[in-house]
Amino acid sequence: MTTSIEVRWELDGITMEGTAVRPDGDGPFPAVVLVAGSGPTDRDWRSPLLPGTNGSGRLFAEAFADAGIASLRYDKRASGPNAAQNVPALMGKLSMQSHLDELTAAVRTLASLDFVDASRIAGLGNSEGTLHVLHYATTVQDPPLVGVVLAAPPGRPIADVLLSQLALQTAAMPGADELMSKVEAAAARYAAGSPMAPDADLPEPVRMVLASFDSPLNLPFARELFVESAGELLPALRVPALVLIGGRDVQIDVHADGDPLRRAAAGMANVTFAFPPDANHVFKQDARTPAEVAASPGTGYNEAGTHLDPESLDTILSWISALFTRS
């Protein structure tokens, strides 16, 4: 039987927490560090903003263990059960570097476990988490990652991804064109270095998304993230990478993000692409039409009874098993 182990470590005076999963057998085992997506998404890839507790992060960890691969998934300091008490200490200190520091500490914790082969550790990031994995893999780190899985990486700058997501959100609202012009004006202000200052006439959910970029907690991270893209980072990658974008993903698009990523990786034999047609943003199988997914994008992410997309899981397990065999 596999064993789940709660682990803790200190980073800048804050206790970080995660769950390591040990496969059955003697080991030492190759291992994967799982990095969650944006906002308050926790180690299991659950968010208090979305219904359900059946997170893909936990499901991936369990599938890896069944395949003889250990894992560690962790709560970012501004997510999980301790987020509220951590926020005062993090105010104004979140940055791309602080997220990299979290990942670095997590990888070192994983490497220190006696059942883990520290020479065979890979990273798997989802959405924003792919950027942190890429920052780790394209800089000098100890231990290095032997490969990365980039699940739903943004091929465009986050500013463009944000605008496309809000265009979907406002499309069915009265006066959609006028609303989007106000959204675009706010984004333009932000890109020029001013606050978003979203128009008071915008619907509250849209206003809240835009205003989050000005939150003191999120700065300077939000401004750094606004211009980031996996497409800019991918050419510097020297280890093998598997890039996946699901056909039912309404946040990261097969073409709008996949095409620039493929252009960025042109001539890179170490990068493999997969586009599982029935996978959503968190790689659950989703039978809904694209229009139905767009109308309710968070539904199905973490709800009971949802499961990982079989094609995505098979692709990841096959690729990562081959990676560890070569390493």
C-alpha cells in the first residue's frame, strides 16, 4: 500500500506544509514535485473559490504512487489552511522569486526523504505553476530537475490570457462590447504602470479579478506575473519537457497558447507536445461542449465523481516513466 506522509519545513520564518506519497516497495523511488496553479489553490489543487474537494493534485499523486513514483505536493504560503495567519507576514513580499523560493524549499525537502532518489526528481506544474517550474528548471538549482511536465502553460503573456478569459466571462452579459472596452482600459493602465482602477460599472466578479492585481498582498508579484509567459522561458530549457493543453480548457487555449509555445520550441528535440481533446484546465475528463465549459468554467474541476482524463494521465505516466528510465 502507498503511504501519505505530512511534512513541514521553514521558509523565511513561516512553516510550509505538504504531503509526500511513498509508493509500496523498498525504494529509493524517483519522484515528482507538484506545483499548483494561481491564487488560493492548495496542495491538492483545490480552491475555496470553486466547489468540491476532489482535487487533481491529489489524484495525480496517487496515480504516480501506483506507478512506483513518489511525490510531494505543497501549500503555497498564501494558500491552504494556514493562509490567513500567514498573510500579514507576506504582505508586499510575494514575487516570482518568493514562489521560486517555495519550490526550491519543497524540492530540497522531497530530496531529503529517505525513500526518494534525489538524482531523479521531476517537476509538474499546472497553469501558473508551470512558470515556477520553468524558473526552477532554467536556473542553477540543487538538486536539479531531470525533466518537467507543463500542464496548461500560458503561451501568451498573462495579460493576454486575462483579457481572453474576461472576454469569455462578459460575452453573455448585456453591453458586452462596452464592458470589454472598460476591461481593456484597466489592463492598459496597469501595463503602463498605473493601478488597474477598474470602472465601477463593471460587474462585481470582473471588478474583483482586476482589482486583485492591485492588492498589497499580491505585489510585486502581480506586476511581474502580468508580463510572464511560458513561451518566453521555454527556449532556455535544457531538460526534457512534456507540454499539455486540454481541448476543453477555457483558460489556456490549444491554439492561442499552444501555437506560440510550439514556435518557441521549434527545433528543440527535448520538448514534446500533447493536446488531449477531452481534458479541462486541471486535466479532468470533461464531456461538455466547449460552449458549456465556457459558460461555467470552474464546474467540474474539483467536484465529487470527477476523475483525471485517461488520455492525459496515460500520456504523463508514459512520458515520465520513460524519463526516469533514461535518468
